[in-house]
Amino acid sequence: MNILMWHVHGSWATTFVQGDHHYVVPVLPDRGPDGVGRARTWDWPQSVVEVAPEHLREQRIDAVVLQRPHEYDLVRSWLGATPGEDVPAVYLEHNAPDGDVPLTRHPMADRNLPIVHVTHFNALMWDCGPASTTVVEHGVLDPGARWTGELRRCGVVVNEPIRRGRHTGTDLLAGVAEAAPLDVFGMGVRGLAEQVGLSPDRCAVHEDLPQERMHAELARRAVYFHPMRWTSLGLSLLEAMHLAMPVVAVASTEAARAVVPGTGVVSASAAELREAVRRYAHDHEAARDAGLAAREAALARYGSERFLQDWDAVLKEVVS
């Protein structure tokens, strides 16, 4: 199939474009949000092609994967077709609902489009009205069992923690840093230490590293901490589990389904989270055992092969 999609979430898209299809991604001269084009820090295959909006009508598009509400109108404008009527389409919801939860009405609830959620929690919490819904859980390209835990530090991966604040659990980092020094990876992390009142030796930041390098660095840390309070399930948590890292996660949204017993600690108690980080940072054997269990669980549930098979089934049904 020829699939039109926007480059919105790099980690998710990196697995999605590994399928047996051709992927058309819009590109604009400034590579802004509606025309990012191909990824630059992830490894995408040659089956992903960049097409300027004015040339989209020259393409044969078999299906559209929408990921943001305004893309519905972009398809109508750029492709000259209405999603779900003139061209097969599906809406992929990456996020947990915001606003008046759990009464939040999905923006595509009354469109003629099936809605695919990335987690069961999101599907449970969104009011999708009469729309057909399904869940395709995340899939992660296996980075390999690379954990060494040689540094008694705690790895965290989060994008824009200063702007997103309590959503990403940024306020929890100072407490966790009492248990082990933090290394925070992601976009928009500069100035984080000052923002949360930590010295550079207790909170070091690593701004927007290429994925391969980030995985290598993350795997040197003793433990991974997932502070997200109200976001969808972060792929970085699943990547850390694939790396065979022990994980400690806030018990919110989908985390409890991902971090099964024996793979780490999930808790809504800030004190228990700190203690778990402290334990794994100083007990190499316990960290190793939990990390190996985490990798086994992640491979079984969040492997890329299962993910791509699930998406093939969704796309075939939409096109038919």
C-alpha cells in the first residue's frame, strides 16, 4: 500500500515505517510541524518518501493515517479528498485525553473514521462516541540487551519537561535525585536542573541525542525512572526494558500494564519510588535480575513484529 502519514512522533513512526508498504510523508521548506519530512535522528528505510503538499495529488494514496485533528482538513486541502469517504483513513490517537476527564469527547468521535488507540488506558478514558475503536499496542525495534549498570545513576527520558511540568512528573525529579543522581535525556531539557532546584552533579542533561547514542548511554545507568503522571505510555520506558534495564515507574495511565511483577517497581507513592531507585542503583544483582525480566516481558508484548502485523490487519480492514 501507499500510506500517507505525517511525521509526528519519531519513535512510534520509526517502527511503523518498517512495514511492507510505501510511506508518503509531507515536507515543507521550513520542515515545520506539518511538513517535517523524513526523520533525521532515526533510521528510516528508503520506502519512506518526502512529497511536497502541491504534489500530493500526483500520488496514488491507498490509505491515510491521521494523527492530529487538523490533518483531516489538510487531507481535504492538499489531497482533494475527504478522509473516510474519498480515501480510506484511520485516526491514530497517541495521547491520553485532556480536559474534563473522563468525559472528554474525542475530536474524531463523530467522523466516519475508525480510531486506533496506542494503549488500553487511552481507549478506556476517551469518549469516542459511535466511532469504531481498536487498540494496537506499541511496538519497539529491539536495541539489544545492552545494560551494564556501570554508573550508579538514574536514567530518565522525557521531552520538554520544563514546559510540560506536572504532566511529565517533572516535579518528582528532585525527590528521586536524593536516591541517585539523574541523567535526563530528551528534547528541551536544557535548564532543567535549575528549574527543579538541583545542582549539575545531581541532575545532568543530555539534549536531543541521536537514538543509537542515547540507547548506548542510557544502558550504562543503573536504573531507569519513568516519571510520567499524565501522558500516554512513553516509548522510552519500553526501550529501557528492551535494553534490559530495571525500571521504576509512576503508577499512572498504562504503566502498570507494561511493568509487570519482577521487572521493576510501579507505585503511586513518591517515597516508594525513591526507595526503588535507591535499591537498584546500589544493588547490582537485583538490578540485573529485574532488567533481564523486563527485557523478556517487553520482547513478548511490545515486539515490532506483532506491532506491524496488527497494523497490517487494521489497514487491510480500512481499505476493504
